[in-house]
Amino acid sequence: MDIVFIKQLAVDTVIGVYNWEKQIKQRLLLDLELGCDLTRAGRSDELRHTLDYAVISERVIALITAQPLELIESVAERVAELLLSEFATQDVKVTVYKPGAVPAAQTVGVCIRRSREALS
């Protein structure tokens, strides 16, 4: 399986469980990996035969900023569901980083893998 990936997609949104977090925007960083067959795109050199990472990025940002969430686990799950339902991908890996959440750490985060079969 081939992979289209987006690394360190920055999204400023309201995220967190504490009251003070619900009053501010915080930056999340996302790594996305979408499994697909890129043979046709490689041979045709046509955008319509691949996954458009610009469109994917726009949709993910719109989803995450649409409403406040408390957990980055929820962000990861919703992003995975979006990618599997709206794009021609068989499986996805979504990593969500929340830099600054723990002062002694560079970042914290979650990483999930989901597949189209799991949606059925």
C-alpha cells in the first residue's frame, strides 16, 4: 500500500478539559498518513487519480475548528472518520500533538490507526 502523508499540519482551535482552556485557542499539530494505491496517479500524472493533500488539509482544519472539543483522542477519531468517509483511502494513521500541554515535555499526543473495514 502506498501512502499520501501530511506532516505537522497546524490547527489553532479550542481544545481542553479545563475552564481556562475553553477560553483560548491552542495549537495542535497533526501527522496524517492515508493508505492508497498511487500507481494510476504515477502513470497518468493527473491530480484526479490521487489524494489531493490541499483539499484534505482544508477539510481537516474545518472539522477541527468547527466546534470545541475536550480531548485530542476525539480529534484523532473524528479526523480518521472524515478521511475514511470522504477520501479514497483504505486506512489511515492520525497523530495529534498538543505542544505545551505538559511544561516538562516538548509535546504530548495520541496516534491511532483506522481502516475502512472497521467502519462497516
